[in-house]
Amino acid sequence: MAISRYTNYDRQVAGWLILCAVVIFGMILLGGVTRLTNSGLSIVEWQPIIGIVPPLSEQAWQAAFDKYRQFPEYQKINHGMSLDDFKTIFMYEYLHRLLGRLIGVLFFLPMLYFGLRGRVRAGMMPRLWLLFLLGACQGLLGWYMVKSGLVDNPHVSQYRLTAHLGLAVLIYAWMLWLIFELLGGRPARGQQPHRYARWGLGLAILVFLMILSGGLMAGTHAGFTYNTWPLMGESFVPQGLYAGDPAWLAMFEDITTIQFNHRMFAYLLFVLIHVFALLLWRSGLGLRARVATVLLLAALWLQLALGITTLLQHVPVGLGVAHQGGAVLLLSAVLYATHVLRKPSRSHL
């Protein structure tokens, strides 16, 4: 009876987490829009409470615009911008912040409800609280990132932008893993994961690092250079890689090195994921493993096509956002495959 009750509660909690994960995925996409439209520095104050209300009158809009005009982005990049153009970039950043607040409410209140009603399995509540704290840190990190661009050089730090993106993806990935556990269950005591499960975990880490590499691409605008493929300009290996002193710093700050590394990372993952997919298909774990294989390969090829097209088209907003979303979908597919391998069905033990 207790097992049946908790199984039903697990579905309820999983349903709530699925909703949260979908909204976080949308938040990641909106963050890409905000970045690619250069809207992130349009709101020059951080007001967690009163900032929920946008300008509602022409006078309020003008006051917000006047504040923006006091900062270097307007003075050095957008000088002469009209109020109507300002409203556009303001709304992208406003909606990004508003959705962040909505996610906090959407997560916190149901978490309290499920916790107080005893509908969360033992051991799950601390992980939910940690997710909430990470979400709060994400809000602070977002403002810390924006502050780096409200200076004489009106561009946000690529390090802070990458950290902001990485934490968002980490929260999403962990939430997705909890969903898999709630719906698919954890391995039974004494049950050993499939021998390929470590491959899945390793690939998940590599895909996450690839996403961080994409954050560096976005933060340095490296995608707007070398818009050719498979060559970078006139050669596969461009000149000037790891130039500077110290040389290792180039992988974080030199646009040629950053884009080259991003491409090499993609080629490596392309090979490794195909090998992993073959092992998964031949693992003998039945339908779930085959479904996971198909999803994994579909996500990989979609991401490959999006990446090449985005580069060749000089990073238009729609394709750039789709490419960012495709990376998260690929990570989701790797995590699902890993969960299948970590909890093989009893008939295949």
C-alpha cells in the first residue's frame, strides 16, 4: 500500500519537475535570444522585487532610457538609438528576468507543498532544496554577469557568461536526472549498472564541457569569424592558434583558438557518441536501449546540422538559439541513455 502511494506521489512530483525543466529549457533559449540581440545590458539595475513591474507609461520608459544612456553601451555602441529601439532590447532582458522569477515561484511553492504533505520520498528533499539554492545563485550570477558589461568596455565577461550558462544547464540536467529516477526508479540494492554506464556518464560530462565551450564562443563573438566549413578560412588548422603569452590563455580569450577548439570538440563528440550508440544498441537491454539510441543519434545529427548552418549563416538569431537548444537536447539524450544503462531491467541482468 505504501509502495503504491509513493509511486503515485512520485508521478506527481515528476510531473511538477517536468514542468519546471521545460520552463528552464525555455529560459536557456530566451537567454540565447537576449545575448544574440545584444539586449542583456539594457536594464542597468538589479531590483529583484520592484523590478517585476516594467515601465507602464511613456514617462517611465523615458526614465529607464535615460538611465541606459548613462552607460558605455549606449555611448559607444548604440549612440543615437531611439526610444522604440530601446523598448525592444529592454523587453528581451525584462522577459528573461521575469521568467527567472517565475521559475523560482514555480519551483519553491510546489516544493513546500509536496514536502509538507509528505509526498517526497526520503532522501529526495535535500536535493530539491539544493536545486532551489542553485537557482537563487543563478539569479545572483546573472546580475554579476551583467555588471561586468556596465563598465568602460561594454561587453559582458565571457567567463561570467559561460558560468551563467553552465549553471543553468547544470540545474536543468540535475532536474532531468531526478525525473528519470522518479519515473524509472533507481537501481535496486545490489543491482549493478551495465558495464557501459560509465561511458554515458563520461559523455555527459564531455557534452557539458562542449556547452561551456559554446559559452566562450558566445562571450567572445567567435562565431562571427571563420564562417566557412570544414575549413577555417583557407585551411583546416588556421594560423595564430594559441598565440600570446601565456599560450594556454588563448583557449579562453583568443577567438581563433576558441572556435578551433569548439570545432575539434564537436568532431571528438561526433565519433565518441556514434561508438557509444553502437554499444548501446548492442547492449541487449531491449526496447528502452534502442529508443535511447535513436534519440541520441537524432539529437546528435540535428545539433551537427544546426552548428554548421549557424556558422555558415553568420549566426542569425533563430539559428543561434536553436543551436544552443540543440546542445541541451543532446545532453538530455545522453542522460537518458545513461539512466537506461544504470538501471537495466531485471530480465537483462
